[in-house]
Amino acid sequence: MIFLDYQMSSINTSSLLAAGLALVPIPRGQKAPIDSEWNHQSNVVTDQKKIYLLEGKNVGIAHAYCTPKPTCALDIDNYPAAKAWLSTHSIDLDNLLKTQGAVVICSGKKFSLKILYRLTGNSPPLESKKILGADGGCALEFRCAAKNGKTVQDVLPPSIHPDGHTYQWMGTGSPLDIPYIPVDLLNVWKLLIASKSRVANRRWNFATNYSPPPETPRQIATIQAALSHINADCDYETWRNIVWAILSTGWLCAEDIALAWSKTAQNRFDEDAFWLVANSYIPDFQNQITVDSIYFHARNGGWNG
């Protein structure tokens, strides 16, 4: 994991408000606001006259309501997993952290960082999108707004983390001059929102001991026949592994096949949950799941292929 020097300059709430940041009061030592409807634009602090609401408290940034452009955060919860996932989109996490002017927050939690950006052009607040690691936990998240358009928030220094650490500013940039989000990072985010972050368009290498089947009509029909013997209304881990096994082919149609199979569990299917799992697939993680997982479960279901 890359480490950056702490910024030693003092940043106070008054200067943050003057820079156009919308702020949220949070109880000291906590990570989330407790006030009712805190995420409504009328309830965040943007006026110096209401700065007293922030005194003695942790402070969060309400991304969607910042001016003149909404802010956002690339929230790194698991540095190794986030680095691996971003690399499949040809984005180097280390370079993002070392970029001149980068505004980075460290909570003191291992493998955890946030990079703050402003959205570009006339972009409205963007829906937050999460990526899971192979362990099922969050690897990274693109954060700005909820699906309903209301803001999400991230805790700012010098707030106190629940474990007692003090949030710190890092990087060479200033929160009073947050840089615009890099175009390649923004494009990946938009692909996630549009459910178009397809494995076939990502840059990755197959494991040295794995050769995926070619994308031919016969191979596609074989996979689909096998899947017809696997009940998609299964436990979460089995479902996730089957989806990832389909994606391990790297086929152009991989997500379509996985989506069609998942939809056969009519009473449990959730499209957001599907795309969260599909978008989180990291092809070269240890103990890679392959199409052999499909064949194993299909034969247990009576398939004779």
C-alpha cells in the first residue's frame, strides 16, 4: 500500500464552507449522522451563519450538494482488492494517490483511504456504486448520491473515527481546491451505472493453468444446458460463484447468460444485486472460480453433459 505525507496545514469548517462544501454534523466519534432527514439539501450546512451546528462534532461532506460542482469520493476499503479491480480497467490506484493535487483522507484503518474529487462539466450527482472483494466485503465504492438522488456523505478530518483514530488529510492537494475526477475513472463509474462494465471489455489475463472455452455457438449452448440443471434459487455463495464462473469465460455474452440464468429465480432475483456481483468480478484473484464450477453443480443436478 502506498503512503503519503500528512498535510500539516490547518483546515477549519469556515474555510470548507467558503470553498463551497456542504457539511453535515455527526456525533463525535461516530461515522453517520443521526438527525432525521439529514440527507435533504435543506438540512445540510452551507451557510457560515449555521456553523455553530458543527461545533464540537464530527463533520461529513454532503457530496451532492457541494457547489459549484458536486463532489464525490473514491472510497478504498480494501486497498489490494481495489488496486486489482481498477487495474482491469487500466487504472493505476497508486498513480491516483500520487497525483499532484490529490486530496486524500486517511481514517487510520488498515487498507482504507478516500480520494476526493469534483464532478466535471454539467454532470448531475452520480449514483454511488460499490465493488465487492473476493471475500464478500467492500473493496471500493464510487460515492456521491443515493439512487433517489439524495446525497451520501463522507467523514472529514479532524473528525474522530469510532476506533479512536483521528481522520487526517493526506496527499499534496487541499480540500479547499478539490480536483476534477479523472476522465478514465469517471467513464468507469458511468459504465457501472449503465450496467455496461463487461468482462470482455476489461484488461485481464487468464491464470496460467486455465484456458477458457472459446465463444462458439456450441460452447454457449453447452454452458446454457448445464445451467438449466442448476437452481438459481440457491444460497448466495453458490449463486455468486456460478455468476463468476460464467464471467470467467470472458465472453461478450457472459453477463447476458449470467443474467438470464439468475432471473430464473423469480422470487429472489434483484437486478441491483446481480450487477453488484457481476461488476465485482476480478478474474485473477487467488483460487479462481472457473466453468468447472458450473459443470460440478450441473452434474449434481442431473446433467449428463
